[in-house]
Amino acid sequence: MATRSSLVRGALAMSFVGSSVGVSDALVDAPLFAAQGLRYAAAALLLLVVARMVGVRVLAPAGVEWLWLVGVAASGLVLFNVAVVRGVEHAEPAVIAVAVAGAPVAIGLLGPLLEGRAPRAQLLVAAGVVTAGSVLVEGTGATDAAGVGWAAVALACEAGFTLLALPVLVRHGAWGVSVHTVWIATVLLAALSLATEGHDAVSRLERDDVLAVGYLAVVVTTAAFALWYSAVAHLGAGRAALLCGIAPVAAATVGIATTGHWPGLLVWVGLAVIAGGLAIGLRGADDRGRDGRRERAVLLEPAP
């Protein structure tokens, strides 16, 4: 039952992430760093409030933990957004999306190693299937050398968002990691905005920009981050990574709802392939074993 609820949390998180694609289009002409900084600032406050309401104490980072948390914020939250925006200047959006679709394979291979375990062949095969399905859903596109470079950066950042959090999940849990990475990202983005967009960048955001930022802060950051890190803590990085394949499914669904345009045959084939990959990787017992169950009890126990 615990594994099932963890799968649901991870699936919801990736569904929220997938839904952000259409919403983010509203921010194309907005000051990038200011908009994202405002998003993460609002999310940090929401995370703190909700954590307090559910009785979870957020611990202060200590020692080398700062490096891991800054790494998550700088790569998965700040540089990822830069890579996507700069990448689409040199490549069609599908190129960046296809690169990011490789995250399950990278996380499935490196995640277990960081957790002190050997990668499971079943999960690696499943990750490859999910990635192939994601490529079919997202399609391909034209690019140049710079576009390829930014796509590689986006892939590394997407993997880093999960992998760099693993060493601090045990002590800080899903809520602590979410709170700290989000407020750190806020500081980094504020500095970048001041340096490149000017002190009045936030005031240049229009009504639609603010509405998009609000959705991203509440749903795609506050809810999705806490749900995702909780799922990773329970399932392990390898199994949780497979759920990344749900993001393009959600994006395709949102696309139907917002544009009324139904996807072509390859997209439907891709969705079926993703479902097959998830079925391969998520069947069977919890791959974290007894140690994982003991660790999970610590991760989710509210602090006094």
C-alpha cells in the first residue's frame, strides 16, 4: 500500500510538471529571471506554511549539505530554465524535450549507485522503453550545434534535480529538500535578474505573466516538489525516474484540452510505449528492500 501511494505521489508530481508546458508559454516574453524568481519565492513561503501545518520541522542545512542543496537549486531550478530558454533559440522545442526525456535512463543508472546499490537491469530496460516512448510523444526537430549543447545541459540539469538531492533526503526529507532548494533558487534568480534585467523587472510582468507564475508556484513547484521528493525517498531513484515518462503524457493531454488539437498516430504509439515501460519497471517488490523501508520511516516522520 505504501509503495502504491508513493507511485501515485510521483505520478501526480510528473503530471503537474507536464501541465506546466502550456502555462510556461505565457512567460515567453516576460523577464525570465524575475518571473522564475517570483515563482520560487512564492513557493518557498507556501512550502514553509504547509510544512508547519502538517507538523514537519524544516532542519537547517549543515556542512556539506549546503553544497548538495545549492547544486540542486543551481542545476535543476536555475540552469535548467536557462538551458530551455536559450536552447529553443537554436533548436525546435522538441529537441530539448527529447533530450530531457533521457532523464529516466541517467537517473536509473546513477541513482542506485549514489544510494549504494547496483542498478537493476529491469529498471534500466524499463527506463529505455519509457525514454523511447517519450521521444515518440515529443517528436524531433531541427537544431544546430549550440542547440545540441543546450539540450545536453537541460538533460544534465533534469537528472541533477533528483540525483543531487539523494545525499540530503535522509536527514531533511521531502519537505526540507523542497524548502531549501526553492529559497536558494530564489536568491540565485534574484541576483541574476538584478544583474541582467534591471531592478524594475518584476514590475514589467503583466497580468497573464502573474497568473502563470501563480500556477507554477502553487502547482508545479509547491505541490510537485514535495510529492516528487517523497516518491523518490520511498521508491528509490531508479523506480521513481520511470515516472518522468508521465510528464509528456500530461503535456499531450493538456495540449488537447487547451488547443482542441488531437495528437497524431506516433504520439498515441508513444503513449502506449511509455505505459509498457512503466509496467515493466514498476512491477514486483520494492527495490529498496528492508533498508529502504527503515529509511522511509525516518524520512516521513514529522519532527517534534
